[in-house]
Amino acid sequence: MENLLTGLEMTQQEALDLIALGKDLKANPTKYAQALAGKSVVTLFEKQSLRTRVTFDIGIHKLGGHAVYLDQANGEMGQREDVKDFAANISRWADCIVARVYDHKTILEMNKYSSVPVINSLCDLYHPCQAMADFMTLSQNYDDVSQVKLAYIGDGNNVTHSLFIAGAILGATVTAVCPIGHSPDAQILKKAEALAAKSGATITVTNNIEDIKGYDVVYGDTWLSMGDDTPLEQIKEKFMPYQINQELLDATGIQHILHCQPAHRGLDITSDVMDGPASLIFDQAENRMHIQNAIMLTLMKGK
């Protein structure tokens, strides 16, 4: 694995190794305090961010490296300067590029012209760093992630796609429960199903909450993705039956909750369960930093 663009680059062993390294980084931070000494990482953000920006910035610092934050004050990518030229220039100075962009094509073009590792920290189709943090969190609570049954509830989006891919690689059961008209991308689903056929994973899509009875974990996301200006009232009626609440946990027997945040309390998830004993949500958020550090160390070591 030379880059992390979609998650499809990973073998099962590489995914397991990243999780193991992330857990060691978390448990033994002083061991890695100079792991990126003398290294610089450019973090590009076309989209607003809390968790992604902070976890990369602080994570790089904890490894002894230098983070250079670039926003879009100078205009959108590809307008002021071609993505090709951006990647070629940054590659002459930095040791890694982390990019949070609107369009997956931007990531692909950046990777094509970059001579240093490129990490997709979010695009319209994939969120691989999030999914790896999620499975790291699961590995801290379950002995074998391949035996975990994970139900994603809500809009089929970039997070759903990456959960499918990571779950398929690791051999887990991942089901997306989506309202009609909000299913994940069919082509990405096919790719995940092909991986699942090799690993023994189970990847499914449904609109019926009844289908996830007996699952281990439920996973939520905001009903409206960043940049979507659809009025909340237009989707509230459709999504409210898919809210993560105590009634759902009682009906399904689910023991743990994940949510990639931002969470809209009282809408996609209720406060009592988000703050309750079943929640792994803030462990999950912390683990973004540790797994991203593991990804950067692995990719830069490879270079």
C-alpha cells in the first residue's frame, strides 16, 4: 500500500497491521514521539472540519513532525492552480499530502502527479480514515472483528461506503439500513461484495430495521451531509424512524453505538444513548488520531 485513496488499496493483513499499530501508538505514545522527526505533512481542506483537522494536526505533532494547514482562501482547487501543479509542487517540499476534498476526482488527480503518499481524509465517495478508526475501536471491544455484526443506519454516503470496504476486507458483517431513495452507491457496493466473497464477510443493504435484530453495534451519521442544503423538515419525517435511541437498542439487542459525528442530538441520535454506557463514540473520535498516525507512519516508511 503506497497511498490511501479509497481503502481498496489494503489487503486484510495490511488493515490488521494498521489497527495493531494504531493501538500501540495509543498505548505507548512516547515510543513514537520522534517517529516523524524532520518530516512535514501538508493537510489540505476544501471542506470545514473539526475532528479531521484537529486529529491530523495534533497527531503529527505527537510524532515529532510538522503539519502545514492549507484551506481554500486562495480559491477552489483547480481554479487558481491546476491540481497537477499543486501536487507536483507540494511533493518537492512535503513528505505526505492529506486532502479533504469535495470530489474524489481531485484525490485521484493529486495522487497521479504526487511523488509522496496521498491520504484521502474525506471526499464525496469515501472516508477511509474514519472507517479504520471505527474498526480499531471495535477491535478494542471485540476479540475478533471478523465476527462483529455492524449496522449502519441512515443515508448511504461516503462513510457507508468505507464501512462496507473495511468490513469486507476484514471479514465482518456490515448492513446498511437506509430509507428508500437513500441507498449507497451501487458500484461501490459491488466492489465491497466482491471483497466479501473472498474474505467471508457479509455486506447487505435494507430499509427494514427488523433485519438487524441480534447485531452487536449500531452506527449513525448526520442525516444531511456537509454542503447539502436540503431543508431538514423535508427529510425529518423520512429519517425519524431510523433514529438511534434506547427503543432501538432494546428492540434489536444491540450493545454498542458508534457515530462519526457531528451528531445532531434529538435527530439522528438521542442524548441519553450518545452519553450512555453503550456509546463508544468518543473513543471512536479519539482513535481517529491514532489510526491516522498509523497510516502516515506506514505510508511514509514505505517511501
